[in-house]
Amino acid sequence: MALGTSAVLMLWAGALLLSHGACNSTRKPMDSPVSSSTRALRADPSPSKNSLAPVTRRQLHVTEGQLVNLQEEARDGTRFAIEVPRQRAVVPETTGDEAELRFTWLGSTDPVIPLASGRHREQVGLKLRARDGCNALYAMWRIAPSAGIVVQFKSNPDDHESGECGNAGYSTVQPRVMEPLDKLSPGEPHVLRARIDADVLTVYADGQRVWEGLLPADALRLEGPAGMRTDNARVRFELLVPQAAGPTSHR
């Protein structure tokens, strides 16, 4: 009798354990602040790269600096080098709402030239809705003196040439989402992408959303193409823009 009772109890205990395990398998673990933050970052991945195409040298209009074509034998080469302290370029006939820069940073230029403000910075980034040298939106990957994404809006409605406005009219756009970036190491490839949707700018670094914020009304009224910019950074890069290029108006 005792033996039979023991067997029944053992069977009952085993069934209870199986039932408990099945319940646990469908229960989601509690979110910790770290895991929740990680999921939030990954929940908004960079859009499919199939929508963008590399820019050729013929499409790229250099407004300051000098590019070295790394594919001189190819008429439609898309890979370039920058060795000068200041580089500016745009892609006419693009909407200016989205662009991607695939780049490898090789170190500082020689010489290193301060910005017009007198500050020493090393950075590489994208220009959006760049009406001209005095009115544009910048999404920059700062390399030195500290690493991070900085978005700035330059507004000088009455000026059009950089010589007219200098470093006037800059304002920093405050993010509602921002993630820290590690310091870059020379020779490592990276991807910077920026996209405007309605009144929101989102910036991605290596496929992860690292900056997001609301754009000021004046920036939303800008109409101009996409482009790129470097300061005191030696880089190898490809610039990508939407395949269906259209007029510079974003409307």
C-alpha cells in the first residue's frame, strides 16, 4: 500500500513540474532598464540599403576642397579619398531628405585647420536640404575632441555664399533620443545615415539609431540637395542617395 502511494505521489509531482515548465516557457522575463534600452535602440533599424545608390564623380558637385578618385580607370567610380582639411560637396537634383556615408577614417589631416569659429574639431558628416553654403542642415559624426553625433542647422536667409555668412547662423538641434558613440579607430569602416520623415530627423551609426529629434520650423522650410562634409579628417568614402533622384524641393 505504501509503495503504491509513493508511486502515485511521484507521478503527480512529475506532472506538476511539467506544467510549471510549460507556463514558464510562455512567460516573458521582466524588462531591466538595460535590456529595455537595448531593444528600443534595435527596434528602429536603419532602412533597407536597397533604396540608396552610390554617387559617381560626375554627380558629385564639389563646393570646397578636393577629392581623389580611387577608381580613375572607371568613368563611373564611386569611391573617393579626402586628404585636405576642409571638404564640402553636394549632389544636385536630390531631395535632400536622406543620405548615407560609408567611410573609413584614417586619421587627422596635415595640417589641421581650426573652424571659422576658432574651434579645433575633427568630423565627418552629411548635409541635408543644403540650399547653399549659408543655409543647410548638418548631421556630423564628431571624432575629436570627443566622439558623438551632433546635428546643427545653419540659417542665414539673406546670404548664399560661405564668404558672406562665415560661421554665423549655427544652432544645435537638441535630440529627444541620443546614444553615446565609441571613439573611432583608424582604418575601421563605418556607416553614417540620416533621414527626415515629416518633422523628425533620425541618424543611424553602423545600422543603429543613435540620434533622433524634432527639426525647427526654419529647417523644415529649407529646400536643397543632400551632400557631405569633412573637417580635418582623412577618409575614404562612398556617398549614397535615393536612387530616384528628383528636384531639390522636398515637397
